[in-house]
Amino acid sequence: MPEINNIADKISKQLPLQLTAFLKQAGVTAAANGEGLYLVGGVVRNLLLGKSNLDIDLVVEGDAIAFSQKLADEAGCKITTHKRFNTANIDWYGWSIDITSARLESYSHPGALPDVKPGSIEDDLLRRDFTINAMAAGLSPQGFGRLIDLYSGQKDLESRLIRVLHDKSFIDDSTRIWRGLRYEQRLNFSIEAETLRLLKRDIDGLDGISGDRIRYELECILAEKQPEKVLQRAAELGLMVKLHPSLEGDGWLADMFTRARKLSSPKKPSISLYMALLTYNLEEGEKEQFISYLKLPGAIAQSLGDSSIIKSRMPKLASAGLKKSDVYHLLRGYNRDALKASLIAADSEAVHRSIQLYMDKLCNIKPQLTGNNLMDMGIPEGPQIKKMLNKLLDARLNGEAKTQKEEERLVKEFL
């Protein structure tokens, strides 16, 4: 692509008219305050690539919260501020617009969170991960759309390359290794040769990154359209062992993820379902290590644990002559994503049928009679009520009682 110095035309053509008008007004507001305002990062990259992107990131050379509050007052829209990070988010008619202050970052040691100081747009671009994400477009009235490309991001877009800005990039922040793989696979680019050498050199830096930061990167990967491509690439480069020594990004996993998308369509699979499949072949203790290391939230941790229990019950689920009530009690109470993962991963047609039957029908079946009904019929309050309700449930599941009258008949026989 020829080198571009101004993307005003792309902004006007590729972004919605109302959003473009908002950006122009924001530039006017910033200029009136003596501040520079810029469109930055992924949205600039995607505008140059001709791809849609409505995740708008702005950088102001000034106080982001004060500027955002003024902008929100003018536009009459909702604002959320984060004083600790001096950032704000504006919800403007359904568009989410993040605004940060231009800043200069330095790192006290590898893997540390950065020390932050106010800076210029040039300082802010220097802290970015890759050249294709280190471009900005001015929004001031005098220079609307003027492109700032200090690190030849356009050339790397044309060459379809992922390149770091400097040779200490992965040392400063090793999570960029995971992001590099994610961008490489999402855009169908290649990691530039020197960047790949640095990545391999600095892989062990991931050992110094906290588990929750790694979890965030993994969740971003699992939010991609085809996360298995990133994980397969990670396996090629020896990165999967950094998540857990027994994890693999192989063809089996790719097949499971593909099945998960078919099962979840038209929605995307949940992070919990992908996690359950990713760790499906780990032993129970290995899963506990994985959960602890990444500090997984409760619902996701439960899906991993429950999938292990369901997997251990598959021989029983495959048994000949299994009643529907047996299937119900083998699967009752387990996390739905764990059930989905087990359904996807089951290599027995009998197990597959049992889990599908439970999810589609059995899990919603219950007796029509209640405990109060049973007491009215003469069963004393206490353990016998629960025992009778379980009998009625089994009868319902197995087709032995299809109506309330048939349930009442069973109760009378019991009495």
C-alpha cells in the first residue's frame, strides 16, 4: 500500500457518520483546551487495513478524566472514570470510547508493572507493543486525520509483519509474547524474523508474570474467532508449557474447539467452555494447579472440576440398559459448560446420547406434586417426603408417571 499521511477520508468512510461527528467535536473540545487529541492503536491499524473496528481508543495530551468529563457534559452521555489509572470511558449512543492520558512508561525490572508519568503522544506511542499498533491520527480541527507513524507501522502492514518497537520490548513486558501470537493469527500475518528471535530469547520472562495477567491474555486468546490457531502456534514455540507442563495445542484441541463453535452457534462459545476443553485431558491435580496459577474465577474453576467428575462417570453413562433416571442422577447438578465439554469430548456414542438427553430433556423434568401435596395426602413431614419426591421424580423420568393423577396413584400405592 502507498504510504498515507492522512486518514481523514478513511475515518469518514469507514466509521459511522455520527461517530465521526463525535470525534470531530472531541477534537474541537481538546483544541479549545490547548490539548492534543488522537485516535490510537487498533482502530488506526484497522482503518488502514479496511477492517471495521468500533472499539475507539483516544489519547489526550492532558488530564483524561477532566477532558472526558467536559466532553461528556457537552455530548450529554454517560461517563465512567478510573481515577487510579487516570482513564475514562464514554458510552455514546452505544459506542464505547476509552480515553487515556498520554504517558511515558518505564520499567524498574523485567515483568514489573510500568512506572507512569505524563507524556506526549510520541512518548505514548513508544510504549506500544508492536509497530502496527503504534500509530495515531490527530483529531484537532487543523490536523484532523493526520497520521503519526514513527515506527513504520504502515510498511509492516503492507509486509504483513508483527514487529516490536525495540529489542527490550519482551523484557519490559513478557505478556506481549502472547499478544504477538494473537495478532499474528488473527490478521494472518507473520512474526518478523528478529522479533521472533527476541520472543524465543525472552520466553522465560513469562515465569515472572503474575497468574492473573496471564489469565487475561489467555481470555483474550479464547475470545478470538479461532483461538486454537493461537494455541497451536504457541505449542510450536514451546509456550503452552508456560500455562501448564501437560497442556497441548494439538489437532485434538482444534477439533474440540471447532465442535464447541458448532454447538454454541450462533453465539460464541463461553470462555468457561473453552477452558474446560483446553484442560480436559489434565489430571484432577493438574487442573487444580492450573486453576490456582491463573486464579480462575469460581464459575470457570467449577466447569473444570465438574468436567473431571463427568469424565470419570463416562463408563457408567455408556452402560447398556441405563435408565433415564440413572442418567439424571449421574449428571445432575453439574456446571452446564462442563456438560457441554463432556458432550463434545465424548468418544462413545452412548455417552454422547446420554449427555444430550440430559441437557435437552431430563434436566427440566420434575414431579407435579409438591411436599405440601404429599402431606395433604397423609405422608408425615420429614425424610419420607423427600424419599417420595425422589420416587416420583424417577417415575417421571422413566415414563412411569406422565400426569399428576398417575403420581397420586403411586403415592397411594406407597401408603
